[in-house]
Amino acid sequence: MFWNSRALPELQQLNFRDRMAVLRRAADQLPTPQKLILNVWKLCVLIPPFMLIARADTIWQGLGFAVALVLIYPLLTRPVTFALVRPLLAQARRQLQL
């Protein structure tokens, strides 16, 4: 399981901008069912915290939920994204000539 794009063997030699370009290209090439799975997963991660924020009793409680969302969202979505796009990284890198 990869938490950072730098840890992906296919992208280790690239700088941040190039890694993000390759990831974006690979994500664009995902088949529709995999895109759907990824987007549904992201919604499943986002909806419960937003419900908590909307139902918060105080502004501070709402801000606490918002901060938790900002911290937890990438931890839950990035590994899934990397797992789905990893088979397409070499092809995306060739297309971008990196």
C-alpha cells in the first residue's frame, strides 16, 4: 500500500510536477467502472464527515470535524487511487515522454 506518490517505483525518479502529471494522465485513462468505484469511495469518505459538520452543535465542533476531514480524507483515498492507477502508470509516462 502506497501513501505517497514518491514511494511508487514507477515514479521514483520524477519530480513532484511530473509525478502529478503522470498520475493525472493515468487517472484519465481509467476504465469507467474503476472511475466509478473510485468516485463512489470518495463520496463514502466525504459524506459522513459533512453530515457531522452540518449537525455540529457549536462552530468549534464543526471546525474540529472539518480539520479531521482535511487530515483523514487523503489517508483514505490516496492508497485506493494509487492502487487503481498503478497498472496504467508506465503507459501514461510513455505518453508524456518522461
